[in-house]
Amino acid sequence: MEKRTFGNTGFQVSVLGFGAAPAAYLKADRDRVAKMLNDLIDNGMNFIDTAASYPGSEEFLGEAISHRRKDFVLVSKCGTKQPGLEGENWSASLIKQSVERSLRSLKTDHLDVLLLHSCDLATLKKGEALGALVEARKAGKIKFAGYSGDNEAAAYAADLPDVAVIETSINITDQRNIDLVLPKAKQNNIGVIAKRPIANAAWKPIANQPGMYQNYAKEYTERFQKIGLNASDLGFADNDWPEIALRFTLSQPGLHTAIIGTTNPANAQANLDAANKGPLTKEVVQKIRDAFRKADPNGTWTGQT
Ligand SMILES: NC(=O)c1ccc[n+]([C@@H]2O[C@H](COP(=O)([O-])OP(=O)(O)OC[C@H]3O[C@@H](n4cnc5c(N)ncnc54)[C@H](OP(=O)(O)O)[C@@H]3O)[C@@H](O)[C@H]2O)c1
């Protein structure tokens, strides 16, 4: 599995990462998903993203993989009220408690990266929330601080000296951050994580989207229809969309890892295989970029949180 230098953090991260938000909605399938995740790590995937606000996700990871903590870069997020945390959203006090809660749940003594979980620009500018991450870094509880979010807030965060990592939405149906955030991140040598990297499988009919994805994937599904690309025009077959989507995201300069959310072992294996094929050709990337611009000529499609 290709590894990329993760900004100035010193980590070498696999281009395919694991987004553990869906792990939050697991009940019966914990053992199957734990095996899937361990198999991914055995196959070179070394990057895992979770959050204090994904119910059960940190606990699941603590049970499934904390025994091999050295094998992966661990990212969590914080900032909003969660069970057991007291205080205002984005306050230093709440974030301090959140760090301790994440460490307990994840069964580890440090996080590699802790991100502010999509606070708005005003909260970023206020500085208290990011200051709490800096304190956690000084105390050795986290190695690097960063921001997860989109659009102007992510572009602003990419210029802050204490921000070492940005997580932002980049995919075939969500391309604004490619122009707004990636160039600044590259210039400042920031580690970049693509969230929602295969557009929530926007090629699927919305009726076939599972659970929470029915609402969540709606915007991307509508955009995908409007963009109207045919896989055959890109030199692929219709059932290649997961591969096209992942490889498009991994083709963007300055981006290091794509954290696909899956709980399906067959899809996890397909994603590994697709990641191992490397970026798309420049021509195919350009066709997808052109089709997006044509479908949204006035730039109204903002990055989706
Ligand atoms: N604000 C934030 O910080 C924020 C916001 C959103 C997401 N995130 C992070 O980003 C991660 C990924 O985002 P996401 O899960 O929303 O989007 P995503 O990875 O783009 O899409 C996930 C969807 O794609 C499907 N899928 C995965 N591999 C597939 C394949 N090979 N073929 C067909 N379908 C496939 C999954 O279904 P199956 O389970 O059936 O495979 C799931 O429905 C999250 O887990 C979370 O860690 C962060």
C-alpha cells in the first residue's frame, strides 16, 4: 500500500484510511468488523479516524485494535457535549474532559492527532478551542492538533501555526475544497485527510442507502445525477464507480489519505485493491473536474460537512 508523508508530522500514512463513523452504528456485527479492520491493518492500512461524537466508535476501536496501537496513526475529534462531559461546546474545559474520555475509550495513552470537529469560523478565530488542543499537546496527550471542516473555515485553519492536520470533504461530487483548501495546506506542509472520500457511494439510488446515509447522502446523490458522468466515458465500467471515486480523490495534489467508511469486508477489500492501483490519469481527473464545473458553473456547491 502506497504511503505518503503526512505533512510535517513525520508520519508515513497509507493512502487508504479507515473512517470509523459507521462503526458507531454497529450492534451485532462487532466481531466481523473488528476482523475486517485488523485485516486492513495487516494489509498495510495504517490510518484510523474516529470522534468523541460517534456513539460507540472509540469504544469499538479500543476493543478491536488497541492491542496493536503501534501499527496505526490514530485520529479523533472533539468539541461538542457528549455523555459524561460538562460545560459549553468548544470551551477549554469541555475539550480537556473530552481528551481524557477519548483516551479511556480508545485504551491508549495518546492520540496522534486531535481535531476540532467542524466548529465554525468564529469559534476558530476566538482561539479558546484550539488553545485547549495546544495544552493537550504540551501535556503529551496528543501529538498534533488540527481541524476537521470545510470551505472558508478549513482554508483559515490551514494558515494557523498550531494546525498540523486538516480533514476536509473531497470527492467526485464535492470539489470546492480542492481549490480552496489544498493549495494552502500544501504550502504550509499540513497533513490532509479526505473525509467522505467516495461521496457516500452517490451512484447508488438513494432508496438503497442504508440507515443514516439516506439523508446524509442525498446532496451528493443529487449532485452525482446532475454531473451526469458515464463511467464508459472515463474508460471504466458502471460497477467501477467505487474505484473511480477513490482514485479521483487520491489523485488530488497535497492530499495524503482517504478515510472510507465501510463495515462491509468485501467493500473494504475492493477499496484496498482500488487504492493499490494508484491515482487516475490526468485526462480522467480533468474530465471529472470539468464535469463538476459544468454542472455547477456559479460555484454554489459548497464543501459538505
Ligand atoms: N465533520 C467530520 O469530521 C466528518 C464528516 C463526515 C465524515 N467524516 C469521516 O469520514 C469517514 C468517511 O465518510 P463517510 O462514511 O461519510 O463517506 P464515504 O467513505 O465517502 O462513504 C461511505 C459509504 O460508501 C459505502 N462504500 C464503501 N466502500 C464501498 C465500495 N467499495 N463499494 C460500494 N460502496 C462502498 C459504504 O457502505 P458499506 O458500509 O456498505 O461499504 C458507505 O455507505 C467517516 O467514517 C468519518 O470518519 C468526518
